[in-house]
Amino acid sequence: MNTSACQGRTLWQVGRLVADTARGDGSDQDLELLDEIRRAAANMGLVGPAVSLAEDPPGAAQALDTWLAAGHHGEMSYMARLGRHRADPRTWAAWSRRVALFAQGYDHGSPCPTTPSRAAISRYARGLDYHDILKENLSRLVLIFQKAGYRALPFVDSSPLMEKALAAASGLGWIGKNGNLLLPGSGSFYFLGGLVTDAEWPLDSPVEEECGTCSICITACPTAAIIAPGIIDARRCISYLTIELKGAIPRDLRPLMGNRVFGCDDCQDVCPFNAPPQPAGHTAYRGDQIHIDLLSLAALDAESFRQRFRHTPIWRARWRGLLRNVMVALGNWGSPAARDALAGGLEHAEPLVREHAAWGLGRIGDLTSLALLTRRLPVEPHGAVRDEIQRCLAEAARA
């Protein structure tokens, strides 16, 4: 294929391209290993392997460069630092000949609560950390490669590889307009991982995308973060805002977050390919982080946070990040019942938490909440928090 034809395309468009590559048949030993890996993967609840060449997926590097140049990665500097090196597995393992992609489903049968006093936590984060579970499964597959005399290295989405683009190139699924990989007949509620190997397995063919004219995920995004099919401006995405962003959440986006304190599933929830729900591929993904009220989260101290979330994806947000998100959700709840928790946040040791607690009190906007802000203003030592308090009081005066 002439890869120059892919320049300027989105990853969604790249996923629609069928690679015109020579298809190796593999030796008998290669094929025996492939059969053994398929059986072992199925026993672990993995879908796959789907196999692609260990090279740049067509157009992926150009699409990544364009996305980074537009600043859509926000503060995820590690993506810009690695840049297009993420597209080619050979920069990670020069000896690799194939990439084997796998998917492992997680339970999505229970929707996030819409009651404003309860915390909405993305489905993938309700159980144990998938990085640990999936990589452990893949590492067990590596042992099979090694026993047969082959090399292999496992990777998940924390590794410096573009797992979605590779998965699309391998035919595991196609990249939908919401930027997620969709498995034919199964949807997108899957974790992705893979292996690079020197086993020269036969290649699988990419699948045709099936989104067609459907754009329901684009219109469903609460913050309009899907700016074009397959292009996500992370700076507007609630998953980025509640997990990856380490500083203050932009004021104009806070009201749009509702009760979401970690991640967002809206663009997947509305996707017709995600019905009916698929069972989780591992029992560790069936967690209990679903019926949690905001007030209990607001009361967490650092040690309680560590004990409850250390081995879950929520740990990535860290204590102050989760509390920042909770303060926003309490403000969006807007009930006087949230006032005491926000008042506690206004006294928190972390300026980031105090800033968002001030915003939350401003959202409630009753006399008691405004009095709390007025009393805090002259003793608040941090400039960003003072600015937030002053904005809230000024907005209340104009109302």
C-alpha cells in the first residue's frame, strides 16, 4: 500500500484501510505455537490473537503527529515525548516480526448511577487494575513462546505502543468514531494488550468498519470532546479531566461533568454495538465501585484512599485528584446537603481541593455557602483559591 495516501487521515479512517501486504504462511512450528497460544488465551478469557506485521500501521504515525501538533493530548507529555516512535513496534523490540493482539472484556451490565448524590465511576475502574491482570495473563503466554524457542514481550496500554492502531491493523476490530476499538459482534468494553514476537505467524486481515452514518457517540459526548470521527480532544474529555489532568479543571467544563468523578462511559453506552452486555473476561474486573455516595468519598483521608483504591485504576487519579473531582460533583449536585462536605474541602491542605470546593459552594449559592466563602477569603494563602472565591462571590452578586 502507498502509505502516503494515509497522510492527514484520522485513526478512524486508518482503521478502514485494508493493508496490501504479503501474507506469510508460517512454518509448521510457527503454526503449532499459534494453536497452543489460541487455546491458552481462550482459557484465560482472552479474545485473540489477531496478528499483524511488526511495523507502523498504515497512516498511524501521521495521524498521531497531526493529533499531537494540534495539542489534543493536553498535559499528557509522555505522548509527545515518545511521538511517532509509538507507532512502530520495532523501535521497542528490533527483533520483532509479528504483533499478536488480544482483548479481555470487562463487565458493563450495570450503568453508572445518575442520582446526583452518587459518584459515577467508569465501568473499567470498578474492579482491580487491569494493567496488572492483563499483563499477568500475557506474561503467562510469553512462557509458552519461550518454551518453544521464540522471543516475545507483552504490552498493555501503559507501554509505548499504539495498541488500538495495531489492533485495527490486525483485524481484532475497527476504530469507531468515538476513538475506541470495536470488536465485531461484541463492542468496545474491552481491555487491549498484546505481544511482539519473532514467530512469523500468518497475518490476519483488517475488518471493515461498520459505523456507517451513525454518529450517536459524537452527539452524546457531554463536553463535545469528539471533534470529528475518531478524533478526541482530550482537553475536553471527562476521562482526561478526571484522571490525567493534574491541575484545575476548566471552569466552563465543570458543570458538564455532572456526578462523574472518574472517567466517563457515555460514548460507549450509546453505541449500538455494545448491546447486549458481554460478560467480564476475568472475575477481578467485577468490582463493587458502583454504589458510592459522594459524601463518603469526600470524607476519605489519604490512608483511607490508599486502602480502598491502591490496587484499582482509581489510584491513578491520586487522593487530591479524586477529591478535586468529588468537589465538582458535589457542586453539580447543588444541594445544601453537600455544603458541609464542601466546607471541609475549603479547609483542605491541598489548594487544588480548596479551589474546587470553593467553586462547589458557589454553585450552591445560598447565603450560608456564600458566608463560608466570604470568611475564607481573607485567610486563604493561595492565589488560585482566592481568585476562585472572588469569582464565585462576584457571580452571586450579579445574580
